[in-house]
Amino acid sequence: MDLTLPDHEQSFREEVRDFLARAMTPEIREAGRLTTSVFAPVKEAMDWQRILHEQGWAAPHWPREYGGTGWSVGQRTVFAEELVRAGAPPLIPMGLQMCGPCLIGYGTEEQKAHYLPRILSGEDIWCQGYSEPGAGSDLASLKTFAESDGDHYVINGTKIWTTYAHHANRMFLLVRTRRDGKPQAGITFLLLDMATPGITVEPIVGLDEVPEQCQVFFDNVRVPKANRVGEENDGWTVAKYLLTFERGGQDYAPGLGVQLEQLKARARRQATATGSLADDPLWRRRLADCETRVLALSFTEQRIKSALSAGKDPGALSSMTKILGTELQQRVTELAVDTLGAQALLWQPGALVPGGGEAPLGPEYALTTMASYLNARACSIYGGSNEVQRGIIAKAVLGL
């Protein structure tokens, strides 16, 4: 794997920068600046996806024949870096990063032809029906049941922590279709229209006063069997494949590297008794520790992208990057809070609403610091807790 951007591709970074400078509207820039989660405000995120789709850049990691860019691993890294530098809001990942690649790998030709263009264009907004009140990281214990009824399944049960279910018109979900035998062997992967009768969505308001998560209830919801991905009772295989993209399909290192660059600039503006905080030996040691870890993570992410580009399964590497990326995110946001000190402590949820008009107290660059720190506490839990990821590595790599 060659990590060097060839000379004839050095102009690619400038091409990306020029496009971002032209294409990002003030509303999209504001949404990106105020985003403190992996999920940006829905309207602006979808507006931004449609702009990228018109450019042909909405899904750089997809194969070219399904709407991808055909970029090299190096180009995709440059693109990820420049998105962060430009302050672009993150795209909603459930369709582009999870369901789309899963359908490319396991969907029928009819499913690919119908859903993939709608995912790219943003016509469909997807949510993920995995976790339940008694089945989170222990996903095999899920109880939502789908009973066979002719050409349909009839679903009863509930899903929870379903991000943006109140905005989505589609859901991919796991249901139990058999109660006997090994738990993993009785699960089926389905695609669902959220307008189907019998679905109730109840938003959950978080500490940040934003209803990002939801609980979804299913009361005799009928789903055509044509919406099944993979074989009945073999949904665990499909689910694990999708989780490879959820856990290892993210680019943590480019964003973390840019965050550290920005943190250096902010540290230079923080005064201590002996001068700039950026010159403080203890602070510099913490920064260097973060930079070294981000560099190591970057190499692992490049290996994953290279494997995926070659049609290979990165296996336990996706669990490794999920652990390293999320824990580094926590480490970097902690350093950001310590860097800004009291300036980071102000709680201003109203000023974090795009278009809200509430002016921030203190420097604008400090507004999102504490909110980002608090949100990062959850990143080692969602997507399969990091304890579970370590178990996967122990089993797959060490044979324990």
C-alpha cells in the first residue's frame, strides 16, 4: 500500500479546497461549526449531501459502478482532512456508511437498483434498528420478533437509541425469526418503510436538550419478504458485515489531526504565568502523545481502506480502529477542555442551534468545546462498546 499522494495528484487537495469554498452555503458552514456530535442537524446535513451528490462526491468509499468516486486511498484521506478544515458538517452515516455498503455486499440486484440511488441522492434517510432495551452491545439477545405470514413478516417489539428515527423514512433492522437454537442463528435483516402502519416513534430528549435518539415501537407491522437482506435466520452474518463499516468505515485520524492543529492555535492564545500555554512543557507532552497516537491510527485506517478497496474484509482491524479512534477522541476533547479552562465551562445550548441567533459568551471557538467533550464520552459505548470490541479482538486474533 502506497500512502504517498503521487505528484500528479498533488493538485487534488487544491481542487477539493476550491470546491468546498464555493459549494458550502453560510447555513451549512454554521451547522458544521456548531455540530458537537457525530450527527449534524438534519436539514443542513442533507442539503450538504445533495450538493456533494451533484458533484459526484457523496460516497467516496463506494465502488465506482454504484456511484463512488474511484479515488485512491490517499485522495480519500485528503478529502476527509479538507472537510474537517473547511468546517463541513458530517453527513448522516446510516445510509451512506452503513446500509449502502451492506446492500452492495449482500443485497439483491433489485434492492441495489432501487435503494442505492436514493441513498446517494438523499431521497431516503435511514435509521438503524439494532439496539433494544435489553439488547445493546449484547445484540444477540434481541427480542423484537418477526412472524412469517405468507409474503410478509409481521413485526412486534421495540428498538431504542435509534438515532434520527423521527426524521428517517427508512430503517434497516434486525428481528428475531426463530426462538430456538443459538441466539445468533435466529436473526433476520430487514429493510423497512417508516410510513408502514403500526410504527410509533418517541423521541428521547438528551441532556443537551436535543431529541437525537428515539425509541421505536412495532405493533403488527407488516414488511414484505422482498425487503429481507440475505437469508432468513442468517441476518447475523449481514449485521456483522454492516458493523465492519460502522466501526471501521469511519475516518477518525484525519479529523483528529485537524483538531490538534486547531488546538495548537488556541493554546498560543492562552496565557500562563510563564508565557503562552503552547510553550508549556506539560501541555506540549500531552499534545505530542495525542499526535503520536493519531499518526499510528492513521496507518491502521489506511490499511483498512486499502483492504476494503481490494474487496477484502478488514476483520478485527475495524474493532481496533473503533477502540483507538473513540478513545483518542475522548483524549483530544479532554485536552481541549484543559486548554481553554474556564472559557470552556459555559453552558449555552441556545447558542448551539443553527440559525438561533443567540450570541456566544466568551470566544466563539470555545462555544462547542465542553459540548464536544461530553458527547465524546458516549463514543466508546455506541457502535458496540469498546469492551465488546476488545472481546472480538481477543477471539478473532488471539483465539481466546
